[in-house]
Amino acid sequence: MKSYYVYILRCADDSYYTGVTNDLERRLAEHQSGNNSLSYTSTRRPVEIVFWHEFNDIHQAIAFEKQVKGWSRKKKEAIIADRWEDLKTLAKCQNASRHDRDRE
């Protein structure tokens, strides 16, 4: 059975890059090489893999990648630190004035 991985890289500028692949070692080497000058990571090397999650279904992997790409830095850092339980709290509205307006 084929495996697919959603991964997060920490870049040299302390930003995060999220991607999906079926070969983590090859993909990390591609990011480190900087051969694709148009890629996000080419000017942010070196990169370090700080998270990966394995899937057996490419559709689930792609869906999770899209979800993570839309997350805040704090949510990404929670899963990097294996604090999945923090996601619910971090998903709550942090802006009290916005939250109050939505309830009216």
C-alpha cells in the first residue's frame, strides 16, 4: 500500500511551508537543493522538516494539506509540538469584539 505524507518545513526565515508527497526524503532534498527558483523555499533555505503525518489515501492527504495551509501559525505550532488537543481552543474566535458582534 502506498503512503502519502503531509509535512511542514521550518524555513531559514522562521516561516513554515506545508506540502504533500509520497516520498519525504526525496521531497526534502528537492526543497534543500533550491533548483526551482520559483518555489517558496528556494530563497528560504536551509529548511528543516518539523512535522509529518502519514496517510494511506491521497485524497485524505490533500484535504489535510489544504486544511493545514489555512491554519494560523499557532495551530501549526500546536501540531508540530504534538498538542492536537490545543486545536479546539485555537480555533475559537480570539477577537472579542468580533465574537460579540457575531452573537447579536
